[in-house]
Amino acid sequence: MSNKGFTLLELMVIVVVIGTLATIAIMSLSGVTAGYRFKGAAREIYSDMQVARLGAIKGGTEWALCFSADGTFSSYSIRNAPGADRTLCTADDPSPYRQVDCASNYSEITYVENFPGTKVSFSPRGTSVNGNVTLTSAPRSRQVTVNGMTGNIRIQ
């Protein structure tokens, strides 16, 4: 009789070890995924602010990010055309350039904006007002800030 091969017991031990290692790997990846989603949310707001700033410079008109006025910051839109009242982020504006639903896309993240009038607008010179958006998802926190004098946008 030959001694080649594995016994059923040896194979079962190997399956249990591989299953345990796979479970540990999957559990650690969920924390990594949450970190990537958090960074992605901050980058999305940063990118949309850049779109508004560069659109204002290129088009020679005011562009704005308009945050939901419901007090919970559940969404925002990029607007580049005011309505009849000639003011961005009011009810008479035509369709937005882009609409983002933060509550659906990133439900685990809390947003707090700190801009006058729940909007950040960029002039044709690329300047704005000072302000920031703070994103929080315990234990993480980031701010997307706008320097009003230069219009520069940073993630901190």
C-alpha cells in the first residue's frame, strides 16, 4: 500500500485554516473600504468645487455649489445659470449643472457646511468667500476648505 496523498482529517484541517484566514482578511478589508469611501466623499466635494471655480473663470460668470437648505446637508448641486431673480441657488434657477445626493451615496458620513447662505459661489476671477465643509465618520474627520481671497480649495 502506498503512503501518497492526504487523509480526510488533514484536508478538513486545511479547509478550516483557509476559511479562518479568509474571514480575517474580509473583516480587515471592510475597514479599508470604509476609509476609501470616506476619502472619496471628500474628493467628490473638492472636485465639484474645482469644477465650479474653473467654470466661473472660463465662462466669465458666477458658478456656485448650493447645499441643501434643510439643515441636514443631504445634497448639493452645481449651478451656473441664475433664474429671473439673477441670484444663484434660489427656487427659480433652471436645472443644475450637476446634482449630488450625499444621503444616498454616502449615508455613513455626516456633512456640515460653513458658508454664508448655504452656498459657496465663485466669481469670474475665481475668488470666493472663506468657508469649509466638514465630513465626519467616526473616527475620521476631514475638511474641504476654500480660501476666499485666492479661491484655492484644499482637503485637510
